Amino acid sequence: MEGETLVCLLPVPCVLGNLTPPRITALPGSTVPPKSHVTLLCQGPGQAEGYKISKVGSPEPTDEEEQIPPRKTNTLSIAEMTTDKTGLYHCSYQRGGRWSQFSEPLQLVMTGAYDKPSLSSVAGTVAAPGENVKLQCFSRINHDVFILTKDGDHITQNQSSAPQDRGHQTIFLLNPVSSTQAGTYRCYGAFRDNPYVWSQPSDPLQLQVEGNLPPPRITALPGFTVPCKGHVTLLCQGPGQAEGYEISKVGSPEPTDKEEQITPRKTNTLNITEITTDKTGLYHCSYQQEGRWSQFSDPLQLVMTGAYEKPSLSSLAGTVAAPGENVKLQCFSKINHDVFILTKDGDHITQNQSSAPQDRGHQTIFLLSPVSSTQAGTYRCYGAFRDNPYVWSHPSDPLQLQVEGSSTQHRRSTDAARKERQPEAAGRANGQVSEAADPQEVTYSQVTCRVPHQGTAGAPSREPRQTQSSEYVTLAFR
């Protein structure tokens, strides 16, 4: 068959080689807060006819080729992360009536089960190549093990703990340190009898190795939640000495030799003049300096709002609370959304939860427990569906939560500062700020805004509909 090889072990005859294993990944990542959603993606060849995604060790039929019906989609959506969903997952694909080998296993972890530990460097956060770097992870909780991660989900070490100062700690040794070990580290605590249920992450620790390029930061102006047909500018913030930038969707194909095959863009912005569903997703960026590329930034979530009617947001016990109280915020919609998202003071996502049927519609209860002065602010909620997690409804009407003793003056100054930034953000989004962009190098493509029909509780329709008018959207600068 096309794409397969013959394996010859003389003097025996040649036989058709096995199908190469696929690759399994988790979006947006394999460490998932409780009640959040995650999608497992099985990446096989384009000729694959079906997929199977399962937990490692789950019972398999005796004759897999005949008894497993292949799934046409190569994704598995977990709408709400719980402890029973954690563990090791693998996947395979079907081609020509045969199943491939299983992928390497993916570890799916639920975080946030315990208070965060602390992470510190024993001898500072800047090291020279070849030095020994010791990172100390400490917690008041007597965790059996601590886990060290780098630049998001990548696990670098997993070590047993030892008693220390009425708590437990471990020392992670990077020996000898090199430029590839520069990056952002966090640590977690866990117990041996539940190895895939971790604590909240420690505060990040940025380790710099002399001569290495630290990752940039990607932001969206005016924000990452963009109304349908609205404009947004993605900004890659690197050092002043950067010679070029690359902004791309997470998961998009990368050249095998990035330093030679990617032509850097002179501007550090990417203008999307009209947001549509195909523009939503996770984005990251990197920069070039002295002929080398930096690490990728942390991913940015880009969301299109306004696809469905707005839900309602209310507080079950009023909008004024005392510190330490439990506050319950109810988000409700007549549309049968799978999930609701709660945001605070603009784009900051505080919670993402599955919905439940209620009064000919769907709802969820967001719990702020115990409430503190830092949770005072303006809340909104949105509805969405699992198969389109970056396409949200209109926002609910704002709900102003006050916590006795919190500073309303601070909130007013924050709102004023936000208003002052909006004209500048709008200017950047229209391409008025970046002087490095060459308008003669802009690529255009004709698109239409695809907005799903508004649904009701009885028959929520999510089929996209196209408007009759069409516009042009800036796709890339080269």
C-alpha cells in the first residue's frame, strides 16, 4: 500500500511493514484544572479511515480489527475534568482494514486539588552554561512526590519528597545547565496513591541561561474575546534587538529546520481585520535574534463571541458579600449550551464549567469560596459548545460583585485606565501603529462571517450560516 514499507529480514521472505504509530496530544494542554474541558487529538496520516482513543489498560476486544468500530473523528472531548478522567491515554488509527500500533501514552492530569507549593532557585535565576542549578519545591502539605514542569506541560522531573520545616520538599538538580534548559518552571505536589491528581501550580520561576533567548509574550488588542466580524491585533512582545517575528496557530505545521525555512516578518503584529470561526483557537509566537529563534511564547486563546443569544448572570444571595462567605453566581440560557464560561473585569477567565438542564434551558452555578476582596469586580458569563470551544455567545449583562472592605477606588482607576487604552488598541488593530509593516506585502483572501443560528431549549441549532455580504480579511504579512 502507498506509504508503507517492506521489511526484509533475510533469508526469510519480505513482509508488509506495520503501520507507523500516531501521536496523541491534549488541547489546550495535558494538565487540566478541575471542571475544565480538554480535547485529546490523535494525529495519524491523511489516509486514516478511523481512530480509537482510549485509556491505557482499558479492556480491549480479543480481535481488535473486527470488534472495534472506528470513530470517524480523531478527537475525544472531555467536557469536565474529574479525577476518574485522569490517567494515561493512547490512540491508534485504522487504514486498509488494519489497526496501527498504539501511540506513545499521554499523561492526563487534573491540577488544583491542593494548595500550591513554592518554587525557588537556591543560587539565583541566572546561570552560566555548565553550572549546576538547584530548584527547591516546598509545601506545608506532606506530599509524597513533587513534579517539575517547564514551559507549560513538559514534565522534566518527578521526585520523592523529604520532611523539611514542618512540611515536605525536594531539590531538583539541573546538572550541567545548558541553553535548552532556560525557560519557565513550575512545580506541583501529589500523592503516590493518586499520581495524576496534582496540586495547584507554584508561582512561575523564570530561569535564564546566559546566551539563550527567553520566550516572548503574546497578547491580543483590544482583547482575546472578539465580537463576530470584529477586528483584533495579535502582538508579539520580544526584546528591542529582535530582528523578526513569527506568529502562528498552535499545532500548525512547522518546518523541520526552522532557522533556515521560516522567513521572519519584520513587524511583531498580526492584524485580523474580521474575526471568523476559522480564525479562533490557540496562538503562539517567537522572535529571531542574531540568526537564532527564541522559544515559543505561552499560548493565547482567541475567541469569537456573539454567535448565540446572551445568557443571564445572577447572584443567588445578592451582589454584596462579606469576606469569607460563599458566593454562588448562576449562569442560565434557553439554549442548551454544553459549557458556560465566567469572566471577570474584561477578558480574565475565572471558571469554565459544564452545564445542566434547568427550566427548559441549561445553567451552571459558579462558586466563589471563600470570597475575598480580590474577587470584587465585574463578572459576565458566556455559553459555548464542546465541539466549538472558541466560539462563544454574546456576553451576559454585567454583574458587579462588591466585597465589604474592598477598594472601589481601585476598580474605578482600573476601568479608567482600560478606557484610555482602547483608542490606542483600536489604532493598532487597524494597522496604524506598526511602522515596519509593508502594505505591498499584505495577502488577502475573500471570506464571509460564519455565525451559527441561534438555538432554543427545544432544538438548539448550531449549523453555521453564511451572510450574503463578503469582505476581505488580512491573513498574513510576509
